[in-house]
Amino acid sequence: VKDLRKKGNDGHHDVALLDEALGKIKGAATAINDVIKVRENQQELLELESKWNGYEFSKAGRTIIKHGPLVKRCRRADKPFYFVLFSDVLVYGRKETLGTVDRYVHHREIQLEHSKVLSISDESEKPVEEQSDDARAFQVLSDQKAFVVMASNVADKDAWVDAVDKAVGRQRVRRGTVDQATPFAAVWTPDREQKSCTICEKDFTVLRRRHHCRSCGRLACKDCTSKRVLLKHIDSKSAVRCCDMCYDDLQDKEDDDDD
Ligand code: ZN
Ligand code: ZN
């Protein structure tokens, strides 16, 4: 077509026909690429599923959106996990390599309907070398569990936050979820980030151990977390550990409700 045009044959009937044919070929190529992409994605999924222990991947109406490694901030250390985002849930497991064989041990499933993701800090304007660890971290909040994960870089974090955010939105529409009726669980402060009790400020020791308030996620000693409250979004049946500050707040709230 280019050659014909160069020769000044723009108006030639063949040029138009060739253009049309080229357009069709391009369209067909895109369609074929899409089919290949879907098939590759399915193959990837099947391969991952065959190595994943303790969780059923396939479920009616479920599609896979994104998967990859993220580092989860845990109580004592940062731990690598492998995350899989489906259209209805986010699941993660631990990757184990035995010799040359990878396998995944299922850890947890989070219902997207009751979840939310939040970037911790937006440092996309800063040059890469000035960005903090938080720049590639985000919070996963759900009714039962909340935690912080880190992607390998800011672009990967943005891709995850965007993918989860959109999936949550779509799932809530599908399920007809109106409002976030239940509160989110609190993100637990990692043990190593704090040397003393939030409330009485006494240092933690082998004897004065760290405890997490289930309501606010902060660390406090045993004496300051002796109360138990029923937090229905975390555990509908048994009362859970709560710090004195939260306990007072919750009592105040109940008093207000009574008014
Ligand atoms: Zn204390
Ligand atoms: Zn608390």
C-alpha cells in the first residue's frame, strides 16, 4: 500500500481495497492476541492452581485478575507471600521451593466485598532514590484482617492498588453491597516497631510481653489489655482482647448510644 501511495496511486481502487484488507487483518490479529492472552492466563492459572495447596481456585463465575509476590509486614518480620486476586476474593499463600519445584501453602482468603486498599504514601513525584519503603507499600483492610504489604516498586504497587480497588468496586456492584456496614479490622503494629507499652509506657521484657489490642491494633502490656470486648466484625461469638483506651472509648460510645 505504501509503495502504491508513493507512486501516486492514492486514488487507485486497489489501494482502498488493500487498506480495508489490512484493517481486517489487524483486527483479526488483535482478536487472536486476545484469545492467546486469555489462554496464557488460563494456563498460568492452572499451573499455579496445581501447585497451590489448601484452596479451591475454580468457582462459578470467578475470574483471575492478577497475581504476584508481595511482602507482608508481619508481627515479627516482613514475610514474602504470593497473592492472587480473583474477581471475588484476594488470597495469599506462602511459596516454598523444594529442590526445583515450587509449591504454595494457602494462608488466607479475603472477601473483596468487605475490603478496601489504601496507598500509604504517594511519593510518585519524588525521584526513585528518594522514595521511602512506604512508597511501595499499601494497606489491605478487611472486616476480619488488616495488614500492610510491599510491592517491589511503586509502579507495581500502583498496579495492585488499582486492580484490587476496581475488583472491589465490581464485586460490590455484583453483590449489591450498599455501604461498608461493618468496620475494618485494625492494622497491627509490628512488634519490632515498639519497645514499650502504648498505655503505661513500661518497657516490654521477656516477662512483660507484647499484646495487640484487636480494636486499634496497638501494642500494650498484659495489664493494659486485660479487658475483653465483642467486636462482631472480627469475631461474632467470643470477646477479644482490647486495650484500656479502646475499652473506655467503646464504653463511652455505648453510653452515647443509650442516650
Ligand atoms: Zn501497659
Ligand atoms: Zn486499643
